[in-house]
Amino acid sequence: MENNQAVAKHYLETVLITFQKQKALAEKAFAQLGPEHFHITLDAESNSIAVIIKHMAGNMRSRWRDFLTSDGEKSDRNRDGEFISGTEPLEVLMQTWEAGWQEVFKALAMVTPDDLLKTVTIRAQPHTVLQAIERQVDHYAYHVGQLVFLAKHLKSETWQTLSVAKGKSQVFNEKMFGKE
């Protein structure tokens, strides 16, 4: 049983790091943009960075507020409204983004290894806490990928890579393995 507790504790630590990395990756993309970029859409069916931020933050507030004790789809959430393009200033978008992530981190800090197999609901559907967390890891990774793609597209040739640069894998690997 001690080993199960250690694995569960390690899982919660790993999930926290994963969420922190997702947040940081998106913010590195945001840092390359000007305020004018946040409301651009690629076409009529696409979402802007601002819309994705509003959606992610709305999801975070709904899923993580009272995470262990109430349904993850809160009655005060206006999901459809998250997808309406607006003209929110960058400062408001960043406050919204940060508030959403704070809900995630606050809730995760309260989850214990003993909670992972307890049941929570999302839209009245039962999930173990572990399943509910994994659902959110997947969801946020999906949208962070969209955010990075949009930022890269908008910056085009002036984009500064957030990963290993094209054609630079060998140099990167040599550096990582200490063969400089």
C-alpha cells in the first residue's frame, strides 16, 4: 500500500508540473504577440486566441471550483458566451487566463493521493478523480496546441521557436548529451 501512495503522490506532482508547463508554453507564445493579434481569426469557423483564452478559463473555473464536491459543469458557466468574439483588452484577457489557472492550481493543491479513486461528476457523468484530471490534461493540451499554432501563424517568419528549431535537432541533442 505504501507504494500505491508513493505512485499516487508522484502522479499528482507530475500533473502539476504538466499544467505548469502547458501554461508557460502558451504564455511564451503570447509574449511574441502584440495586442492586435489576440482577436484575429483565420476564417469564420476558427477561434481567435482571445476566444480560446476565454473558453479555457471558463472551463477551468467550472471544472476546478469545488472540484471534489460539485459537478464540474457549474450552473453559472456560460460556455456558449466563451465563444463569442469580443474586443476585450489584453490586460482583461490575461487576468481571465490567470484566474482560470489559479482555480486549477488551488484545486490540485487540495487533492490527496487518497482522493484519486473517488468519484466526481462532470455534466452528471461519473469520473474517478484521476479520470477527471486526465480529461483536463488532454483538454488543455489540445487548446494550448491551438494557441501556439495560431501565434506561430500570426508571427510567421518572425516567430521564435518554443521547441527545437527546424534543422537543429543534432545540435540540440549534442548539447543535451554534453557533446558540445
